[in-house]
Amino acid sequence: MVKPLLLGVEIGGTKLQVGLGHGDGAIVRLRRAPIDPAAGAAVLREQILEEADRACWAHGVTREAIEAVGIGFGGPIDAEEGITITSHHVSGWDRFPLRDWCRSQFRTEAVAIENDADTAGLAESRFGAGKGGATPLLYVTIGSGVGGGLILDGRIHRGTGLGAAEIGHLWVIPPDADGRGGRTVEQSASGWSITRFAREAISSGAPGSETLADLVDGDLEQLNAEVVALAAGLGDACSLALLDQAAHALAAGLAHAVTLLGLRRIVLGGGVSLIGEDLWFAPIRRRLEQLVFPGFRGSFDLVSSALGESVVIHGALALARDARAAHRQGSA
């Protein structure tokens, strides 16, 4: 029996990925390409078509062979309406009817669109670190920002329809009565925030920041979370303190999530999580154990992503498979 050919797409702020597969946990063709955020959404949409065509040609088929499309979009979306609400990186996505555009370009009604973190969570649940039925599962991606996806019994939980599990926007330090100050998980634990605090430490001459400054030859524009992790690995006290601060903030957000949702598994992905076990996962686990509702201690675990850089494509192909099945059922 010939398996249906599906297309999965990841639309990010700096990266585009397209993959062909069958929605069963395998990718048969994958293409990655950088994007130019300044070029806008219209140029990016043309790039999607070009990369999809190249993936199809490499597979020996044309675009017409694709039976369903799944997309993980880097920004808030309305999945029911099939529209992108906005992108914080690429202009031109405001209220764009992405599902209808895909239907016209790929000539299939079976199209599904979700937020990229939700899509990644679906992939981990079905094919990765949550495979085997760990539910509820919370996937958290820590990169330039912090996003989350809640998976219940193998399905994305969307709340009222506009998303759920936006853990990056939980307050870990509440603002004052006038709404001033405060800090969210994203403002504390993202790659962007770690970099910002590191730059402030160097600029203020904080004790122990010399190693950080030396690693970038004093050029603060070259500083990022990866450099902070490298300095921490060398024993730099300032960098160790910065990562510990970020880990504690993330653990506080995760403690709220566990307490509210009774999670079975937490999966951490994204570039910041590549910092590794000793400097990232272990401190988060220790702090989470301290902060979580005592009655839930021992009822959940925290693990790293199993699907790496292709996680959103795996999830997008799963979305495409579900969309095809739903379309066929509705047409029967």
C-alpha cells in the first residue's frame, strides 16, 4: 500500500524548514534555508513554494503529489480560522489567511496550521520524548523567546482557540500595583534575556565578568547565550550566576504549570537547552523540586527534547496526517 505524501513546514523568524513524509515519525526529504526577516512575508511565501518544489523534485515527484500540508508557525495563530495573527520577526503576517493560501498553492483541502511550539509538543508526544503515552505533556522551547505547548492524550490543547500553555508570559516577579516593573519567564530565562543580562554585567564591570568580555574581545554584539554557557563551563562566576538565575526563573514557571495541570512529563527544547545537563537541566530540576506543590513531587519528570532541530517538521507532518484523515472522513 502506497503511503500518502505529506508536506510539513516550519516558518520561523530566521529559519525555514520544509519536509516530506507520511506523518509516522520519519522524514523522507528535508530542506533548511535561512530567511531574511526584512524581506517580509510575501517573499517568504515564495521561498516556501521554492523549497517545497525542491524537496519534491529530490523525491522524484512534483508539488501535485502532496496530499496534505501541516505548518508550524512562529507566532500566534487562530487555528480554527486558519489565519496567522502576527509575527514578531517578519512583517506581513498580520491576519493572513495562511490555510487558504496553502489550499490554493498545493491544491488540497487538507491543511492544518498551529503555533510552532504546539507543533513541536505534538511531535515529542507522538514520536519523541513523550512517546508511549506520557500525558499531560508540556513542551517548552527556550530560544530567543520561551514558548510552550500542552499535549493532552496526543492532541494539542488550544484553550479557547487562540492557544494555551504560554509559559513564557507567566510572571515570576509580579509588577507593582501601577503595572511597573516585574519580570516574566521569557524576560528571565530566554536566550535574549540571558544575553541582555550578560551585556549589562560587562558594561557595569560586574565582578567575574572578565572571562565573558575576553571571549568576545570586548564586542558586546558578539555576546549570546552560547558564549555565556561557554564561560560558565570555564568556571566564570558571573556566567554561572546568570545561568542559575535563568534556571531558577524557568523552574518557577514550570512549578506553576505542574501545580495547575498535574503534568506527567516536561520536555525542554530550543537552543538554550543545548547548554546541557550540568548547567541547565540539573539546576532546573533541583529548583523545581523545591517550588512545586509538595503533593505532586515524584509524579512527573523533566527531560530533553528527543527530536532536535527537526522537531517542528515532525509535528507539522503529524498535523498534515490528521488533516488528511479528517478531510477524508468528512468527504465520506
